[in-house]
Amino acid sequence: MNHSHSHSHHHGHDHHHHGHQNKKVLRLSFFIIASFMIVEVIGGFLTNSLALLSDAGHMLSDAAALGLSFFAIVFGEKGASLSKTFGYKRFEILAALINGLTLIGISIYIFVEAITRLLAPPEVVSSGMLIISGIGLLVNIVVAFLLMRGDKEDNLNVRSAFLHVLGDLLGSVGAIVAALLILFFGWSIADPIASIVVAFLIIVSGVRVTKDSFHILMEGVPHGMQIEDVKMALMSLQGIKDVHDLHVWSITSDFPSLSCHLVVEPQVAHQSVLANAQALLKQEFQLEHTTIQIDLADGDCEGTPCN
């Protein structure tokens, strides 16, 4: 019985490079958002604007999300130990899950508060609301641009922080539109309506991030990959009779892994089969962290025991 484990050093180097860049943009974004959040909270109370206060509340969650995301990357860089054999890489997914649930919670709160204000629209100081939301829009554009320089496509943690900021950017746009409608037409109802629109956009992002993080925590197959495609590709290799005990999952959002048993004829060169399988998995599916066991066709590990 042969066993092989493969993990590319190039993948590790890329992960470290992205991690350093992600830390840099998250740290800077956190300080910018946290600073302006204080301004927006004060402005929201002074102008009596729910759109501004909801945006400030979302900025508070942004600051927490960015800080948590930064901490998750730093914590995730801790090395493996005897009790944590994969290290703390999955902490990034826990951070993304918390961020997603926070987005959902904030949007529900905004919905409730906005409905109350729809029934009795309060007086809003539209000029102050317009100035503060305008500055908020610029701040969010800067932070969103910073986060786009991070690894948001492959890193769920960075993507969840980016969605927080994107939702906040939309909140600033909503507050600006509401302020203009109140200023020129006296439509006080525009304030809670803008809040409801923003809350809807926020909850969509929150559900998406929560669903993706939950999928990873449940050892789900990475998005865009079909387990049957992986099995058929391995079965197409010469010398392989069957593939079983096949598992494909993600340690964290940009760290997919695979383990399986390959059933081969006794006369087949095992090391050659392993090398071919590892090359195929890396080239076709970008699976670099693989653990493969070779079983003989007439051995004890064929069929039910290994499934």
C-alpha cells in the first residue's frame, strides 16, 4: 500500500504574498473607516437622519469587520502545532462568517427602524446630512479602492470586508439622494426609504458571505468544482481501476485540498500512477494539497469499507 502527499511551495509563497498585501490594505482601511465613523455618528444625531445613523451603524460594523479580518490574517499565519495540525488558517473563515451574520443583523435593525419612521417621518436637517454623506461617499470610495488591491477574488475574508464597505458606499449614495429630496422637495419620507433600500442591499451581501463561509466550514466542495469531474479525470489515467474515499474541501477560502484512494492492478508502477495523478489534479483543478493512497484491486480496502 503506497501513500503520497503533495503540497506546492509555490502555492505557499503566493499565499504568504497575498497575506502580506491583505494585511496592509485591511489595516489602512480600518483606520480610515473608524475615524470617519465617529464623524458620521455625531452628524447623524445632530441632523436627526436615520439614513446617516444607519450608515454610521454600518460603518461601525465595517470597522469591526476590517479589524476582525486583519486579526484573522495575522492569527492565521501562526504555524501548525501538535493540536492544530493545519495551524489557524480557518480563523479567516470564522471571521467571514461573523462579518456575514453582522451584516444581516444590521440590515434587520435598519428595516425595523425605517418602518417606524415611515409611519411618522421626523424633521431632518438635510443640508448637514448632505455634507456628511458626501464626505462619507468619498471615504468609502477610497477604502473600496484599497480593498480591491487585496486578494478579494480568492480570499473570502477580504471579500466579506469589501462587501461591508461596498454596502456602506451604497448607504452613502442613499443618504445623499435622500438629503437632496428633502432639501428640494421637503420629502422627509425619503430618509427611511433610502435606509430600506440600503438595508436590502446589505442583507443580500450578508446572506451570500454567510452561505459561502458556512459551506467551507461544512467541508463543502470548493465552488466551481464538481466531484464527479475530479473522479472521472482520475479514472481516465492509465492503470487506475477505481477511485473511492474521495474528498475535496477547503482549509480556507484559497486553500483547496483533496484526499482519495486509487485502486490499481498489482503490476502497475505505483509511483508513476501517483505522479500522474498529482500532475493532473494540479493542472486541471488547481489542487496542490493532495493526499493519495494506492490500493491494490484485490486488497481489503476496495468498496464499502473505504466509502
